[in-house]
Amino acid sequence: MRLPRNVRRLFVVGLVSSCVGFAQTPTPAQSPTAEHAAGATEMKAPAKPNPARTSALRELSSSFEEISEHTGRAVVQIFVRSYGTGSSESANTSGDVLTAEDSSGSGIILSADGFILTNAHVVKNAHSIKVQLNARVTREARASGDPSFNRPITATVIGVDRESDLAVIKIPRSNLPYLTFGDSDELKQGELVLALGNPLGLENSVSFGVVSAVSRQIKPDDPMVYIQTDAPINPGNSGGPLVDADGAVVGINTFILTQSGGSEGIGFAIPSSLAREVFQQLKTQGHVHRGQLGLVGQTITPDMADGLELETAHGVIVSDVRPEGAASDAGLKADDIIVGLNGRPINTVHQLEAGVFRLAPGTKVNLRVERGSEVLDLPTITEEQAGSQLDAIADSVDTIKNLVPQLGIVGLDINKAVLEVLPDLRRPAGVVIAARKSSPPYSGPPLETGDVIYSVNRKVVNNVAQLQAVLSQIKPAGAAVLLVERNAHLIYIPLQLD
């Protein structure tokens, strides 16, 4: 949905003009001193700014109204009932129990037939999802004789991508208002944006701000980058759109940095350039196929350049190349230095990973490599990350059925689909840890996502049901020694259950 071209112009003109609209210098006739001296006693009209000077401000205000009206119609409120683990208060039970949790967030309708984009953390562990359409849309539907729009609509999860924190859900409706993606790569620092959503459960809210940074990295080892904005964002805004002056979605509001718990003008949105690709893959395939190069790289530091006697002190040195992988097939070798990707300079591992992160498997990229005194351009075809396939399987797990409260994990049975993704497992049956609590209900070494449990106290467990049964027989504070495969090695992990 794109708005008239003059709307963008008004964003700029309005701010400039508004700065001068109230800067009128009083004339002598308007001066209180002059009036008093003349002995005037008649009542004066309230002071008003010069209408000619404030017309641009009124046009700017009208532009905001128009953008809010059009984009707000496609923003929905999402209500989620989920189940998590919480401490039991009963004297007859121990460990964690399943507790119901209610939460809400925002979403964006991106197609007339009801596909909605939101954050993965909004629908995490959802047992049921309800969607409330915008009030204006609901009123129009009621006026047309369709009462089904009055109440929240049950939604189904189409796909979840945990790496980008995006998810697609769907409601069974048609002829819905929807938004379109803008190009976040064209955003500029200082550009005006609006953030829409349902902060703190307050439906259909809009806030205004500027783009503080166009490509902000939060964690050094995370390939994700975000749009930073000072448009006020609060809990409940997650999954709502960040829109530009054309009413196009340039970002998905995701989280804030705060010391007080409320908005402090440091909000972050997932760029539309990434969200668009993730949405299309989740919508059509239910999961995201993500590419990789099949190599291990490290950012060159001054010490590394000195110790290895490198001819350059910038770029990414290749420390390992996976046999028969994408990089190997392209001719890359250990100690090659990657300095460019598709014509863009590469100085750090993060830049390389971020450049590949949004690419689908089978995408052709060009790596510029320094090998001694040579400079080579090596065409490379990205390969698929095995982890993304496993995540797709794990996302389909029934969280309630597969919860193992004694370990604080969600388990995944090893089946044919898992073996296709992990063909080199040491045993054909067991339980893969698909998710785990940050604070485990046991003492001992932490279990990790991706670990495979084969036995407990020498009792073989072939699936989640057997693991649950064996652990239920262990008394509180009892020992549970797990045989686990981790990184292709079998290890014992001794735990003491709470």
C-alpha cells in the first residue's frame, strides 16, 4: 500500500516550516506596553499564529493522519496462550510443572488472504493464537453484515524462524487490507518513520521518530543487524511495522534497550530486506533455507597479521575449509584472505556472515580473495545450513507433549526426518534436545540444544515418552547420569535433579 508522492515531501517541508510558524515578532500595535500606554480597555482576541506560516504544519499533521489511517488498518493484535515450566508449590510434587501464560503482541497483514508476519517470540510455545483485527476494519465488516469479524479470530502457525525472530501465522479471512514491504537498504539516518502496534495491550497505537542508525549490530557474534529508531516502542509493539513516508514496511519492531523497563528511545526493528525473504519462505515452505559458505573464517587482528606475517591487516582469514563444501568447490584454501563479497569490502567475520545470512542455498556470490600477492575473484554457490533444517523440524514439535520438566527441555524423537538432517548420529534412536530453559531444574553440567540423549542411569531411552518415564522414577535430589552425544562424541553427564 503506497501513499501519494506529496506525502513524503510534506514530511520535510512540514518540519522546516513549523519551526518558523510561531516565530512572529510582535508589532507595536500588538505590544502589551503600547496598549497599556494608550489606555486601551477593549478585550482582545486570543493570540493565534499566522495561518500562512502554519499551513505546512497542518499539512504535515494531515500526512501523519493519512499514513496512520492507511497502515493501521493492516496492523493486528495477537493474543497467545502458551505453556511453560514453573516451580511447583505443592508438597506432594517436585520439580517443574506446566503453567499457562497469556501474552500479546502485534502483527502485520501482508496478503489479502490472511497471511500475517510477526515476531517468533510473540508466538513462542503457543498453544492457541487469536487475532483481533483493527477496529475500523471490524466496524466496516459489521456494517456489511459479517459478524465474524467482531471477535478474535483463531490463527494457525505457518512457520517460525528463530534465527531472525520472525514467524508467519494465518487467519481464514479474505479481502483484508494489507501492507507491502519497502526497501530498508535505502533508509537514511535521520529519516522520519512511524511505529505502529499495540504497546502494553493498547490497541492501534502509533508513535513517531527518526532512524537513529540503519545497520546496528547488537551482539558481536550475531549476524543479525537492526534498524535503530527513537520512535517510542514498548512491550506489545513486537511484530508491528516500522513504516516510512510512503506507508511501506521498512522494519519489524522487535525489541528495545532499556534500564527502566519502558521505552527510552532506543528501539530496534528487523530490516525489511531480510523480513521480505523470510516471509516468502515461511509462507510457501513453512521454514527458512539459509545459505552458508562451508568455511571457518576469523577477523584479522594486528597481532594475527604480525604473527602470521600477513601482507594485509584487514579482511577475514580462512582457517578451515569443509571438504566437498561450497568454499572447497569454489577453490578456496586455508590461509586465503576474503576481502570482498559481491563487490562490497569485507573487513570482519561479522560482515561476511551478515552478507551471507539473508541468502538462500544455491545463491551465486562472488568472493574476492587475496592469496599471497594474487587477488582472485572466486564465484561460489552457497550451501544449506544443516541447523536450519533441524530447526524446521523442531518448530513442529508439540511443546506440551514433548516437555521433559525434570530436565527443563523440549525433546525431539529421532525419526526419519531427523536422521536425514543428522545422518551421522551414533545411534538410530534417542531424544534430541530442541529447546531448554536458561535456568535448569537440576545441578550439574548444563545440557545444550542439539545434544542427543541415549540413556539415563544405563536405561535406554528411544523417545521422549521413555525419557519422561525413566526420569519420573527418580526421587527428588536423586542422581541421573545421562549418556549424551555431543559434537559426535559420547559423554556421560551426571545430574542431580531438584
